[in-house]
Amino acid sequence: MIVAENLTRRFGDRIAVENLSLEIAEGEVFGFLGPNGAGKTTTVRMLAGLLAPSSGRAIVAGVDVVAQPQRVRTLVGILPEHPGLYEKLSAWHNLKFYADLYELPSPHTQIEKYLRLLGLWERRHDPVGTFSKGMKQKLAIARALLHEPKVLFLDEPTSGLDPEAAKTVRDFIAQLASEKRTIFLCTHNLYEAEQLCTRIGLIKQRLIKIGAPASLKRELYGRQIVIDLKEPLVLSEDPHLPFVRSVQRDGRRLLIELDDPEQHNPALIKKLVELGAQIQFVREQSRTLEEVYLDLIAEERQ
Amino acid sequence: MKRTWVVMRKEWREAFRGGKTIWIGTIAIPLILLGASLFQLFSLSDLHAVSPEELPQVVGVLFLVPLLYFMMFPLVIPHQIAIYAIMSEKEQKSLEPLLATPLRTSELFLAKMLASVLPALLITWAAFALFLAVIQALLPANVLEIAWQQFGSLWLMALGLFAPLAATFMTLASMAIATRVSDLRTAQLFSSFAMLPILLSMFFLVFRQMLGRPALLGGLCAALLVLDVGLLWVNVKLFHREEILTRWR
């Protein structure tokens, strides 16, 4: 659904995005992470037909963004960082304006559908300036969906929202994903990215890493098993097991790195018991996406 | 063209909910100028008492200043709407979602321009029609005929040529200024400065009693045409999608 090849954008001497190549399949929720100024918004603008790339190419929903940017804009929906609503106009008039710009055949049906879906129907005649931040964000999402786009670009959709409003928006994004829409999600919220995204890409001017959250963690840290013992283990012999990559001891706790815990845990535990270990708990060490993100960004800085 | 109309409708709906300054600029000031024009006619001389021989001379004096007032309409009215059309988009950060639609920047520019120029012209012409109707209704029947003989070509030139050129000038100047400043009051201030040279030229012509010369008014129109072409060029440069997204702050 989205293919970018060596996409580059310069502003004067400054390179905002450099040689970005990626492919996103239909129905995928792709998380785009990176520090402030990393080029996330510029990438979205290029893919949505708002900014022309300095070099490289991109195909979005089967349309070349350089050759037919206006056509691309009819096929994608965008939720920018700021909702950008007309505060003096009502929710209805905000959506009606956009429905007319997209020349929708049945604007009233579409407006009603999304206002009801997002719980704003009762407030449709109120000026948007009287809405809470969460309501404005929901209205901006409704605006982005009004023309039923195949691809949706969401830039920080839950930024600045209270936890309840953020959860509502996240649930709605998950619902959109279940409708097989392709979602390109820029976020600083790593919990959100982990919850919603099938794959994530880390950018800092150029693409640093791309992959599913679980595979990125595995790639970076391997898989670690935490074993809590009743007593510290005093080994009379070294437990040589070919599948163990490393062992760390911390008092009554063992941290063992394995390639395939599902396959090798039974043999590992059997061996430890034979060596006299009194095992209380066995669990997999969970790494957060935040750790992955911070380590990769730190690595990039070095 | 359909999307241009959609944006224009939005501009008007938004502008007239935008507060007092829009209402003052588009309705209150024109009403004051219209009132001043009529006051000029009815207070300075009792035309019912003027002899038929003297009437052409008196009409010639009395109708000159109202012409100045009507020439101020197309300068005053578009000023606030044009600033608001740009500043409100900037303040509400609504340009990015707007530019993400199939709307072309040429359509956006045309909509913003016409949303200011059209009301300015319609209000100017409507006010002038009202002015003529009041004269016809309340003054001796031949006053309008005499005034038309003396000022007909000048009125046509002022309302048919000067008014569109002046409204376009004020709109384009205000839009260009609004794209480059980040604050509404600064935009209003600089935009008012843009109006000054035209106003001063008009006052100069009135006080030197030269406004009644079509050739001089034609010269003013020619100067405005040159300025309009220059400002159009500037605005076309400013209304590029990338320029709007990255430079309009």
C-alpha cells in the first residue's frame, strides 16, 4: 500500500529525510518513531502528497506521489499534530466543509456516520471552540476519515490527551486497523506503538531500524529467562549447554540468554535441578519498546 | 471552481463569526461613510431653494466629496476580511489539513481573494445605489439628472474601474502581509499603512479640486493596476503548498 524508495527531502542545506526506503502492506499499522526533528512529519507530508521529495520516489495506494500528488490526497487521510479545526464553526460545518472539498456524493450520511461513531452527534451544532481537547481530536479523526481513505496518516493522535480520551482514540485506531485500513502512525508514545503496531520503523533523518516490536527486541537483546531460586546456587561443575548464550547471576536470581526458550527451557531446567537448584519461578525477561528505542537512538548518536 | 466556492462560503461563515472588527470594517464603516455622504448633501445647502440657473454649479460642488467617500469603500472593506482569511488559518493551524485535501493552491488563493473583493464591491455598489435612491426620493427631480450629466462618467470610472482595482489592491496587500506576520494586530497595522498612499492621493486630488478630472482618476487607476499586477505576482509566489507549510508561521 505504501512503497518508498530512497526518499530524500532537503530544506536548503539541511537534510530532513535521507534515503528512506520502506514498504507497508495493506491493512498494516505501521509505527513511525523518532526524536523531535527526526523527519517524521516531513516523511508523512511527502507520502501524503503535501511536500515533493527532493529525490527518490513513493507510491501510495498505487499512485505516484510525485507525478499525481492531488490524486494521492484524495486517497489518504491525515491527522496532523494539531487538530487544525475551525473553532468558530460547529462540528457539523467543519465536517461539511471538508466533505464538500472531497466532493463526497452523500456528505450528510458520512458526517452523521462519523459524528455518531465518535460520540459527537449530540454536540454537532456547537462551535468547536467549546469542545474539550479529546473531542477536538476525535473530530479531527472524523475529518480524516470522512472520504473513507485507504491510507491514514496519524501524527501523534493521543498527544496531550488525558488517559481516558487517549484510550478512546487508541481503541478507535485498533478498530480502524480491524477494517483493513493501512495506518501510518507517528508517535512518541512507545506503549501505544507496542499496543497498536504490527511493525515499527525508527527514524533519525534516515531509517535506523524496521521490524515488528518483538523481533526488534529479540534482535537487540536476544531472549532472556529469569529464574528465581530458593537458595543461591553453588555449582560444583560448569553447566555447559550449547544453547545457552550467556548466564548472569544476581544473588538468588539467574538471568540466562537463550535463542529459543520454548525449545530449550525443559532441558535447561532439568539440568539446573540436577545441579541442585531449587527453582521457585521461571519467566521470560520482558524488555519494553522504550528500552529498544532509547538504545537504538543512543547507538545512532555514537 | 466548485472548491473555490466551497472555501469562499467557509470564509464568509467564519469571518462573520469572527468578532466585532469584521462587522465594523464591512458594515459599520460603510454605513458611516454613506451617512456622511448624505449629510454632505442635505446639510450644506438646501437644493430645493437653489435657482435652476445656479443648480448645476451647486451640484458640481456638493457631489464631489461623496465621490471621495465612495472611493474609500473598496479600500476599507476588504482589509479586515483578507487579513482574517489568512491569520485565522495560521492561528488555528488549519492549513495542513486543508492542504491535505484535493484543493489546489490556486483555488485556495482565488477563494481567499474573492472572499474579500466580492463583498467589498457588492457593498460599495449597493451603498451607491442607496445613495442615488435617496437623492431621487428626497431632492428635486432634476438634481440627479444634473449630477449624472456632470459626474456620470466619473461615477462609472470610480465604481466600475477604481473600485475593483482598489479592492484587489487592498486584498492582495493584506494577504501578503498576513502571510508574513504572526500576529493579527501587526497584520492590521501594516495593512493600514498599505492603504495610506492611495488615500493620500485621493485626498490630494480632492483638496486640489482635481478629483473631478477623469484623466487624473484614470492615472490613479493605472497606478493601481500596476500595483495589483505586482502584488498578484508576490501572492502567487507565497501561495505555494511548500511555502505555506514551511514558511507561514
